Amino acid sequence: MEFHYPNGKKFSPKSNKNSQTKKEKSFSHGKRGMTLEEDLNETNDYYIQTGKAVIHKKPVPVQIVTVDYPKRSAAVIKEAYFKQASTTDYNGVYNGYYIDFEAKETRNRTSFPLQNFHQHQLDHMDQVTAQKGIAFVIIRFSATEEIFLMPYEHLKRYWERMLQGGRKSMTKDEIETSSHSIPLGLQPRIDYLKIIDHLLIELLKERNHNG
Amino acid sequence: MEFHYPNGKKFSPKSNKNSQTKKEKSFSHGKRGMTLEEDLNETNDYYIQTGKAVIHKKPVPVQIVTVDYPKRSAAVIKEAYFKQASTTDYNGVYNGYYIDFEAKETRNRTSFPLQNFHQHQLDHMDQVTAQKGIAFVIIRFSATEEIFLMPYEHLKRYWERMLQGGRKSMTKDEIETSSHSIPLGLQPRIDYLKIIDHLLIELLKERNHNG
């Protein structure tokens, strides 16, 4: 089976420099020192190649101002600015289900800062949930390489606690209680659809119980 | 009800210059001379505001090479290139259904050139269909302001005819036979979900008939 990785120079947003949580590579992590984003792209490639799901990362939204069109070579963007995204980064379809998520990592060890998320992302996940889509976040503690899938309803709870003056982060304990741990694998690296299968069974049971 | 339009200068890809079908504004079209893309963005905004669906256009994929970080002002992208998208332009969720489509317009009057689409988009729509998503294209004849929704299965048929040496376009007659006309409205401008409702009922009938 062939996998196609994006080629060319990878852009790493330096604007995150002042943030508590950097997307820096953890060189202890696998043979290539991969970021959460790289692991997820590889996982999504695997899902597509094996016909399991069609989930993609959305491109970084950019406001293009000036473009040069040199003769006999590719157009060059000469001036552009980063725009605020209005959605989460990943979406797609899995066996008829609409999948929508955001992925973030922290170098903290005991808590996950909520500043990694933005109000517009929560609003978006709210809208997705209302449309019967499956919304969640994938969070990674880079120091320990632990990865969790947290359904949106729980993130929302911690977010609202913050808005009401509560703590600006989720503790590790809270995350362990309200999320599902995703073991790091070889292929796929982060098999999050296994957790989704589990959540769907739970959802079905609930509906049968209530019906 | 408030609508939020994208602000700032709009980028119009000049690289389409040599293509038969330009994304030029039709100034006879409504009060503001809107392109198909603008009409669809407005429609999608309307769907979100009214809680009908959550469907967005994906950002243009760009390979960023150089970024400047001036003091006290926003980061400026100084060198970047357009990348080939690996999906269609629009996707989202409507009442639990995964929606995925591409939108194109032509200034031709009697046929729609298939060069408006690319193999990777058809591959993507194939994958989406296999995952039980709803894939289609929205095509517009800008001269007559006629808009059609063509389910992917029909586009695929014309595409394969071309690959087998057949004509490189779909005739207007073919489009009228295998698509659904979308009347241009005021709010929303292009109510394509009404067609989807219709297709879903047909699909349900078929399933009941076969079951």
C-alpha cells in the first residue's frame, strides 16, 4: 500500500511562540519526531487508503493580497495574511457519520490550557452537534505522549466553567475522567475512529434505553 | 437576522485566465453582480444563521514559504504558492447527512466543459459516496443565470465517457436531463438543500422498494 505525504517545506506557525503550548516536535516520539498534526495526517491518509473514512485537515485560511505571475513558472503569492478560521481544522465522513474535530497539544504535564481553543470553534462544534454531526477534540500531552479524545459536550462544560470565572484549564484528572485515551499505534498512528465506534455503540444503547 | 460577509479584498485567481470558463462577475446578476461562489457563501451563511445546516467553503490551499513578523503588526506572508486541493471546495453537515460538493460556472451557452473538474475531485467524490456521504456538483450557466445540481453519479458517467474518448463536455440537454434546476432566490440565493431533501426522499423510496 502506498502512502502519499505532503512534500515541500512545512510551515510551522511562529506566531504561537508566546503561547504556552507549542507545536514543537518531540524527538522522543517515534522515529521521525512527529507532531500531533503529522500523526493525524498520516492516520487520515491511512483511513482513506484503506477505505475506512474520508477525513481531511482544512487548509490554513489566508487572505491573499498580491500575486505575481512570472512567465513560464508558477504564480507566486507576494503578500498575504493569516485569517481567523471559522471552523475546526478537521472534518469528513465516516460510514455516513459527519466527523468534526480540533486537535491540540500541550507541553504541560498536569493540565491542559483552554486557551488552545477559541470561542468560534466551540460555536462551530455546537452547530455541528445540533446537525447530528460528531464533534470532539483530540488533545495530546507531548511530554508523556498521551493522547485523548474528548467529546465536545465535555469540552463545553469546562469552557463554560471558565467563562463563569472558573479555572482556565482542564486538569489531567478531569481529562482522564471525561475522555477516552487513544493508544499510539504504528499504522494508523492515532486510531481515533476506534473510539468513535465505541461512542456510537454507547449512543445507540442510550437511544434504545430511552426509546 | 444578521449576516456576516467576508471582509477585505477578494482574491480572484488570474491563473484561470486561459480557461474557457472564467469566474467573472455577471453584472446583470442581482444587485451586486455576484459570482456563484459569492451566492453560495451567502446561502451557506443563511443556512448557518437559521440553523438549517453547517456547510463551509474550504480555504484555498497554499504552501507558505516565507513569513515576516513585523513588530506590533500582523504576520505577513511574503512567499507562498498555490497547492492542488485534494478535495472538493465545500463540505459540511445537514441533519446528520454529510454534504460534499464542487461549484463551477461557465460562460458557454450550449454545453458545460468537463475541464472545470479534475480527476482528484472525482476520486474524492467517489470516496465520499462509498462512505455514504452526499456528493454532487453545482453548475451555473452565467449567460442565462441557470443553476443546476447534478448528483455525482451522473457527472461520473460523463467523465468516464470523456476518458473513453468521448466528448469533453456535457451538453445543456444532458444537464437538463440528469440534474435538478435550482431557482435563484432572494434568501437564500441558491437553495440547494431543497434539492437534497428531494433526493433524500427518492433515495428512501428506492430503499423501501428494494427492501
